[in-house]
Amino acid sequence: MSLHDRVAGDPWWRNAVVYQVYPRSFADSDGDGVGDLRGIIQRLDHLDDLGIDVLWLSPIYPSPQDDNGYDISDYRGVDPVFGDLETLDELIADVHRRGMRIVLDLVVNHTSDEHPWFEESRSGLDSPKRDWYWWRPPRLGHRGGEPGAEPTNWEGFFSGSTWEFDEASGEYFLHLFSRKQPDLNWEHPAVRSAVYDMMRWWLDRGIDGFRMDVINLISKDPALPDGPVAPGRSLGDGSAAYLGRERVHSLLREMHREVFTDRTEHILTIGEMPGVRIDQAADHTDPASNELDMVFQFEHVGADHGPGGKWDLGSGGLREAIDVLCRWQDGLADRGWNSLYWNNHDQPRVVSRFGDPERWRDSATALATVLHLQRGTPFVYQGEEIGMTNTPFASVDELRDIESLRFLDDAAGLSAAEALGRVHRMGRDNARTPMQWDASPGAGFSSGTPWIGVTPDRAGISVAEQRTDPTSVLAHYRRLIALRHDEPLVTDGRFRRITTDAPDLLVFTREGEHDAALLVIANLSSEHIEVGESLATAEGDWELVLSNLDPGDWMTRLRPWEAVVARRVVAGDDGTT
């Protein structure tokens, strides 16, 4: 069953699988070392073969590339490094011809400081666009530019103050991220109107929806109060004034009304929401709310973070991440919808993060199985389907990510080796190395020198090497996606986790009407696990549907990283099974 065969009234995206392309690193068609739109067009057969329903592109707009395109200088164009609008139109048409849809990244919490809106805003205190951004004078009793003169004590996501002093006007502008990413003032009606007009323009051009970058940060408390300062820190946490405020609901409802009215049957809206709670996500994705179709939450990918955040490596890991995912399954069971992901452009590779390098293939396929069989819409990040791994960057010179570089500049108390080791484990560049199409020196990504180095240790990890291998990671992803399309229980079945005594054994069912059910059992460890007693509550007879290893005695004992999917044998009305 394809997404086009769903029951009338059932949203098509519940049955869909989304594939994220990071254009800079996906496929380079002209040999300049940077991926481009023409390269994506040339590789669409791969997505088609995989069974993908939706292509999501990370930003392709004109940008100074301070944050790899998330600093946009023109919302209605294509950066020349990627191509032009005509090539994008060709990509849209080719995607639609294949029965797929295409989603763009929408980055409207902030723009580039080189966007015409901001250039006009900073032109003077009397600029008609001055209030399109957050401008404030220096703190009372201080001169602009001196330490402590910032309007608030907030610390930014990329370290340092969230305020940048503008010499010409004598005021500061707010930027939660890079100083080249000033935050838009969503309280200004003209800002919202301009954003909505831009979104309609893209939809009219053929785009099928948006993934909305940090969309729960768009509302700020106009008072911009100081935040609490943690022990040992010099700057405060201002998140209470900008993270997930109640006002976001009314802004998203207005966006829905102004942009998506009469289009909702055909589009997909995904809200990236750091720090979002389950109850908030349910409100945002409840169809009655008219806000979003699904949100990206970050709780499970924070399971291995310490108290100080991602660079403070914690004691948690896969067990904790699984517990979080299951809690979100229960929390959105009756209202709302889950997005399911292990990887994206901001996360290290899951097989390196939570898997076993000695059992690379088995752990990659087990992790995929337990994610794709949950209730929600799964997202595949480029290279995940072949088990791409983290990259052991040899030096700082090999890094490109602004977040990692700023962490290394500010890694007080750590040796250079310790700091680089944390970047090896958690840095975003792990996800941004070139897509591995073949075993050639350039990995089939480019005939030139790639903008970031190709992962050196990649024997067997390429599309060409795995394409015809029925035991490959790629083949397993194909089977998982086909099962979602063919088996309604994967989309619609109720999720029920079965408690076990083995901490690394995950067992859950997807249950439907008339005792129909799928059973998922996975050993998420590198040891054998006895499973017999753990299945006592999984009543019935089961037939194997899918396994990531050659079928063994899976009802009794699971081998390391073995994951199986079985279907309950249900008697028919005539007594047959």
C-alpha cells in the first residue's frame, strides 16, 4: 500500500517515510566539491529504490554560509553553490513524477545579518524595519560594547552572549545562535505577514510542506528578563523567556490559517522544537489544534548528555533513549503524532553513538528496526540507510561546524585531546561528511576535493557495495520501508511495551482489531539474551515477518543485536488461520 492508497480522510503522511538530504554533502554534479541540486536529481533513483515518500531538503537558499545555510539572506532564491530556481523546479517536477513529495527547511526564527530585512533594520533607529528584529540599548549605567553592557545576561546556543553591539546605532541586536543570525521579532505583524507570503510563494511553486527550524523559539517575552546563572557560569539561562512559550500556539494557528487553509490535505508540516514536552507536542499536533502535523523532540537524543549539555558526556545511553521513545509513544497514543528519528544533520551517527563497532551491520539494522516499527512517521537521514559512521577527525583543521569550533575555543578545563574527543563523539560534522556512493577515494560524491573530508574507515559502507547484497543494511531498510507501506498495523496499530527482566531486551507490540498484532523483539546489546519468560504476556502464536539476522530460535534466545518482527496468527471466521 503506497501513501496514495490510504483510506480517505487518513492523512497520507502517517504512512510515509521521509528522507533528509543535506545538499552540501549529498551529491556533487560539477566537481567543485560541494553537493548541488543537479546531483540530487541524478541520485533520485536511489530514493525511489529505497521506497521513500518524501524528500526533505536542508536549506538551499542564498546564504553567507556562516551556519551552513541556516543563515538565510534571501528566502526566495537558491544559493548559486547549489544551482538556481530553474534546477529546483526540475527537481520538484522529477520528485512529483515519481509519486514522491518534497519539503523545504523553513528557517524563520532568524535570518542572516546579510538579509535585506536586517540590512534595512540596522540602517538607523528610524528605519521602518527597525522593530522587525530585537534591538535594545546598552544596560543602564554601561557604555555599549563594554563587558556587562549587554541588555540581558543570556548565553547563546553557540556559546557567548546572545547580544551583538552595533556601533553605528549604539544598540544591541538579539541572536540566539550565531552573531550573524539575528532573531526576527514575531510580535510585529509585518514580519509575520512577510513570512506567510513567502511560504505561500513556495507552496504555489510546488513545494509540499516545510520542516520548521526551531519553531518553538519564535515567541520571546517582550520584557527580555535576565535568566538565572548556574554555578561556575558567567552568563544566564534565558530560555524561560523564549523556549516553548504559550504564545507559540497562537502564532502557529495563525500561520495555519494564513498559509495552509485549503491546502492541508496535500502538505506536511514538521516543527523542530528543542525542549518540547509531551503535553506541548500533543497540543501542537492534535488535528483539532490546526497547528502542525508532527514535531521533532530532542529528549531521546539527549539521553547521553550530561548536566552541562551535549559536550558534557553523560552516563546515559541507548537504554535511556529507548525509555524516552516509549514514553513518547504512550504520551501521544490518543492525541498527536510522533516523528521517529535517530539521525539528522545535527546528530552524530547512531551506529557509532549507540551501536557496536564490532557488530556494525547487526547493530545498525537492529536500531533501525526498533525505530521504524514504532507509531509515527520515520525519518531517514542520508547515509543512515547504509550504516554510515562517525568520522575520526584528526585535527581541528578538518572541522567545519561552527558549533564544534566554538566549543573548542571555549573548552575551559579540558586538554586539546579531551575536547577534540568530545567533538569526535558528539559533533555535527559527523553527520555532514560526504554521502558514500561507492568505494572510490571521493566516495562517488565528487570528482573534485570535497568541502569536508570523506570518512576514512568505510569498507563495505557504500550504496554500490550494498545495492545487490540481500544481507546489507540497505536491503534491511528497504524491507522495513516496504513493511510500513504494506502492513497497516505499522501505521495504525496501538503501541504496547512489554516489560522484561533483561534491561537490553526491548519487546513491544503493535495491536489492531480482532487480535491482529505485530510483535517486535530486539536484543540491543552485544551479549546473548534468553527471552522465553519475557514473552509470557505476548499471548498467541507468531509467524516471523522480518529479521535482521538469519532466523534462529528467536522465541527462546536472541543473539547479539538480533531484532525480529512477527505477526500474530489469527483464526479466520471459518476456523482457518
